[in-house]
Amino acid sequence: FTDIEGPVRPPPSLMTRVRMTWDDQYWYLAARLQEPDLWATIRKRDAVIFRDNDFELFVDPSGTTQRYFEVEVNQLGTVWDLMLPKAYRDSGSADNSWDIHGLKLAVTLDGTLNRPGDLDRGWTVEMAIPWAAFSDSGRNPVPPHDGAQWRVNFSRVEWDVNVAGAGYVKRNDAAGHPLPEHNWVWSPQGAVNMHLPEMWGVVQFGGTSLHVDAAADRARWQLRRVYYAERAYREKHASYAGDLAALGLASLKGVRLSGGGASWQATTSGGSGREFRIRTDGRIE
């Protein structure tokens, strides 16, 4: 893992490793997290688990940056599983009614939970997630076909703590507020924000070799540049631009922008006759 912001920040002080495999029924994930102070407090399912130290999985099977999934687990084995119809930046809200039916989960502690003074080494999370959890009412083919690629990221939230009596408390700053958490990830986001699905890594399921479609990746990133520029333009002008020059993106070759005012759409070619588009709501396809 690396820092969520990438190499501009110091590397993580604790090791995190993830492995995965799959069969026709389940996606199997295992994470090993080095940890000198095992502690956890949250026991209610679908609570905000990252207020404890946790391990997190993010999955965008369609690659549209919408209707993606998140799973968080703490050292007690408490789960928060949710679906995001849209990213928070696009006025999305978490759907906590989404549950992984048939989830198999195990948390193993190498040490003693909530007991300062002994030697803790870390903890392990193992999950077997039924593929049906990600079908999204048939929108996503599951299990993934041979060579399919999904947008995926893994995150670890780590809080600095002090010993307080027989337990732990979060370390405070000079004003008495908890210090910001550490965010360590597999694929750096470039910002302290896990909800930038276009920045997640790619997991390929099978195939004889890793398939990298550079033309498609370039097309998607050009469209994402338009998206960010339109958001900034609207903040300043209270409406969207109708041409690339107004966004300072006249040099984007092959990108076509339509609309303006209340909405917009941009399209471009990704090679091999394939066209990509992005809309006002951030959906890219």
C-alpha cells in the first residue's frame, strides 16, 4: 500500500498486503495488516466503520464511476456494506440497504483486542463474496467473464492512539481534536478522497495475458478532464460551458462538447471505432 495522496506524502509506517482469487461462486479476498495496537469499538452493522481502524474494499464493475460498491470491516468483524448510485461529489448518497447476502467473513487477531501492554502484531481479514452481490439487478455480468476488468481499490484507515487506563483513545491535537486519520491504499487517489472511482486500479479476472487498452484509457481521461473543468467553470459562472475553449481545453483533439447552461455532454473516440461519452452527472461510458 501507499499513501492515498501518492508519493507527495510519506509511505505508510505499517505493512498491508492483499491477495485474491475466485471461482464460479465467490470472490475470495485476504488482507494482512501489521498493527502494534489492536483496538476496535463499533459493533453495529452499517455504522461508520472507519471511525475505527478498518480495511475497505471498493468495486466498480461497470467502470462508469456510478453504481459502485464499498465494504468496510473493523477488527471486531463488524461490516458496513453499501452501494453508491453516484459519487458523493455528484450529489450521491450511500444506500445502506444494500447487503451482501451470503457473505463469509473471518477476522483473525495476532494479539489481544483492546488490551494495552501486550504484544500485538496485526490482524487478518478474509472474505468470500458471492458474485451475485455485484450483479446489480443484472446490470453487471457475474461471475466476470475470462479477461474482464473491474475498477477496484483497497483502503486502510489507521488512527493514532494513546493508552488510556485499560484501553485506547484517539490521539488529539493541541486544540483537543482527534488527529486526522492515515489513509493507506493500493491505488493512490491523488487526494484524500476514496470516492474518485476513475483513480482506482484495474483488476483483470483471468485471460492469457494482461490486456491494456491505452487508447480507451486515454479517451476516458480526456473526458474526465472535461468533467473537472466543467465543475470548476460552473462554480465561477453558475452555468456550464458550451465549448472547450471556454474551459481552457481547446487543445483536446477529437473531443466534442455539446450543451452548456444547465447540462452538457462530451464524446470522443477510443480507437477501433469505439466511442466514449461523459455526462453532466459524471457518468462515463
